Amino acid sequence: MQADNDLRQGPSTRSVRAGVPAAVVEAPILPGPTLASSYHLPGDPHGHTDVYGRDDNPTWRALERAIGELEGGHAVVFASGMAAAAAVLLGLCEPGRPVLVPSDGYPGVREIASDHLAARGIEARLAPTDEQAIVESLAGTSIVWIESPSNPRLDLVGISALARASHDAGALLVVDNTLATPLGQTPLELGADLVVASGSKHLCGHSDLILGYVAAREPELADRLRAWRTMTGSIPGPFEAWLAHRSIATLALRVTRQCENAAALAELLAGRPEVSLVRYPGLEGDPSRALADRQMRLYGSLLGFVLPDQGWAERFLDRSEMVVQATSFGGLHTSAERRARWGWDDVPEGWIRLSAGIEDTEDLLADIGRALDLARE
Ligand SMILES: *Cc1c(COP(=O)(O)O)cnc(C)c1O
């Protein structure tokens, strides 16, 4: 654990203080990026930290302290969420033991398992985001990977129960915490061994960079992943790492507003006759609500809803003035897409995945209400 990690402090306090170094007179509060491929290194090279730019960098270490404090573990930053996922699945899998990944989660994770592990003789098992289905599939595995909430259907699974079941089976429990953010959920506290996340979403939050991380409960696992990163070169640029750290200061401000907007939109959508389904973990009556109340601090900024068909969904997106039509989520601007356009998720043609931004709630509600009216044709 990091010395400064104090999960009892409020989310904004923790965000703005995360990874900020001790005061040095005349030094900046958050030091700028260290842009270096090589460092001065005379004599015996052993025992030094900064020897070459692929091994380590002071800007990464500051960001890793910040993420480690928020997740309550030992963080290793990567070039992207996928680089972090590949490090865990390829770097920690064991010969002869299957891995279990979600059938309904982030498609890239499934691809690593099926195209790269299965192709090398490691069985890639799939299970939906459902506690019983996961428990029934985990015998013999070395890694159990869950995504809670799942993307895009926003199902939850009990992290504590699955940590116990995974450990009983001798497996590591890995939780993709991208959707929840470390302010919304801390899986390591709930018993998970590793958290993996894309920092490209809420963590950085400005839709301007790609980054990923792993946070480990045990320092030994973090060391193995750091060694993998050095060997494969799946490293973030120092400038991206610095921008990420700068963005974390406002994580709580942004995410709190985004969650408020998402909750208000979920209410609005639930009252519309053309919307046949709304999924939002915070919505009264949502299948994820009870579990969210047990293991999450925030319900999140992502919601899913279903319009009658593809044309209706496209008209809605075209006629909104505020919703940015884009994939990805977690940014400052409200964005949405018709998820079935990709063809890789099991969702109806009219399923919209919407990521609430930080706009004023009344403005957003007015725009979405108007766009729904105009989408009727
Ligand atoms: C975006 C995303 C990833 C991949 O992260 P990148 O930074 O795009 O590589 C992994 N998991 C989830 C749930 C994501 O949303």
C-alpha cells in the first residue's frame, strides 16, 4: 500500500492530492513531464532507477503513486488499456491452465484470449457477466477476468464473492474498473488481486489521450507487470502520463457531475414511451441496483437505452445538438453511439450507449428531450 493512501478522505480531496509530491521550495506543485530516453549514468549502472527511458521515468512514477492511492494498490501505467490487458493476460497466464474472460465485455480482451492465448494452447473460456455462470466456469483457471459494470449492457457481478471463489480455485481475480473509476469502486478493497483499466476514458476524461494501468494488491505482481512493460515497450509517453496526472486532480469534480447527469437522463428516458429499456445501475428497479448499492460508491456516467429501431436511433443522434456522436466514453462532452453499428455486441439495433458529460443538467435534459421528439419522424 502507498503511505498516503487514505480511502476515508473525500473523493475531491483524494483526487487533487493524488500523487502530488512533498513540498520542495521553488519546485512546482506538480512537476512537469520528464522527457528523456537516456539519463546521465557514469560507472556501475546497477542500483539506479532512471537508466533508460523504456525502463522507468519520474513522470510515470508520480502518476503511478496517484493511481495507486486511488485504487489502494501498486500501480503500473501502460501505453493503453489494451497494453495493460495484454500484460496481465499474456504476462501472467500459466501453461496448461485456462483463463476465463467475459463473453459480453470489452471485445479486445476476448480477442487477446481467443486469438493469442487459445492459439498457443491456453484454453480461453467465456462466461457472461453473471455470478453463477462465472462460478460454474472457473475450475482450473489461473486468471478470472470480470468487467463490472460491463460494457455496454451495464450488468454487475459481486466482486467479493467472486474473489473468494477465484481464490478457492487458485486463480487470480482481475477486475476491469474502467467504467466505475477508482472513485466509484475499489475492487482491491473488495478482494480482487488486480485492477485493469483504460485511462483513456474517465481517468483522463478530456477525450485527448490514450493510456492504461494495472493496480495490484501485491507488489510482486506489480513488479512482474513492470518487467513485462519494459520488455515489450508498452510504455506511455511522459507527456501523456503528465497530462493524465493533471487530469486526475479534477476526477471527482468531473465524475460527480457526470453521474448526476446520467441519473437525471435515466429518469427522463424511463418516462418516454418510445424507450423500451433503460439500463443504469442507479435507476430504481434496475437489475444492477441492489449490487451497486453494496459495492459501488457512484452509479457511473454511462447508460444504455433502446429505441424502436436503427432508423429511430440514428435520427435521435443526428437531431441532438449536444450529444457528440463518437465511440468511447467518460469525456467532458456528452457522447453517444448506436452500439449495434459495430456488430460485436449482443444488443438490439436501437441500443444507444450514452456517456453523460459535464454540461448543465437542465440543458442536457432539454436537448435530449427535444432530440427524442424530433426522432419520432
Ligand atoms: C476502452 C476500454 C478498454 C481498452 O482501453 P484502451 O485505452 O482503448 O486501450 C478496456 N476495457 C474497457 C472496459 C474499455 O472501455
